[in-house]
Amino acid sequence: MDFHYELLEETRKEIRDIQFFREDVEINAEEYEVIHDYDEAYENAFDGEYGELEGQTWVDIIEDNMAEVRGIIYEHDNYAELDKIVHDIKIPELKDIAFPIDDISVKEEMRNDIVLCAKSRFICGKGNAFFESLFKAYKLGGWPCGWRNGKIIVYVPAKK
């Protein structure tokens, strides 16, 4: 199995450049469902269940997508060694990102999602549409926080 080491390094550079909730954030409404209410975003991220996906939560959706990515590793005879390599991936660049939200659970959720995006790219390249879309939303400065009508819900504060 060939891992994408160069893409992981490129991803780390992109992570360093993430700036959340800039005034000029433009999220494509064709690709994402954009919301501007923080309480709604929080509800979507931590408490919402998505009937269209058999009552799954946002965390379930992310975990299911990551399970598909990790499944690629388990197809190989040396899966334990490969899994350890992926497990040991650290993204120290996250410590340099300014998270404009005080809620530690939201910050941790955002950090964890970004790490999963990096791991997906390391395993799949840019071949996993879900994690590529998730990472793109983060790079644009939004907080992907849920799912509706086949789109990722992305929170950005309303422009002042």
C-alpha cells in the first residue's frame, strides 16, 4: 500500500493557513448548507440526529466515513503495521491555528475533524469526497457541523 506522504505534508501547510470566520468567508451554497446561528450549529454538531440517515448524529456520520477510509488499510496483510503508521500521525500545525470559539468541546471537535481529513488524504489521496469536502469547508474558514439534504452544514458567523 502506498501512503501519500507528500500530500500529508501539503495538507499540513494548508492547515497552517486556516483562518476561521474571516469577514470575507464565502461558502458555496450549492455545495454546502450554510448557517449563521451558533446555537443551531452546536445542536447539529452534538445533539442533532439526521432522519434521512437513519437517526445518525454528525459524529456517527464522520466515524462511518472514517471507517470506510480505515477499511482500505484492513484489506492488506500487514494491516496492523499500516494502522499503527496512520494512528501515529500527528498534526502539530493545529496548535498554531486561532480558534475563535471559547467552547473547548467545539475546538476539540474541529481539531479532531481536521486530523481525520489529514489521515484520509494520507490513505486515499484526494479520493475521498466526504473528507475532501469537509477539509475544504475548514480551509474556507467555516465549521462543518452537520448534514442536511445531502450536504454538509457549515457554520460561519453572519457578516457584521
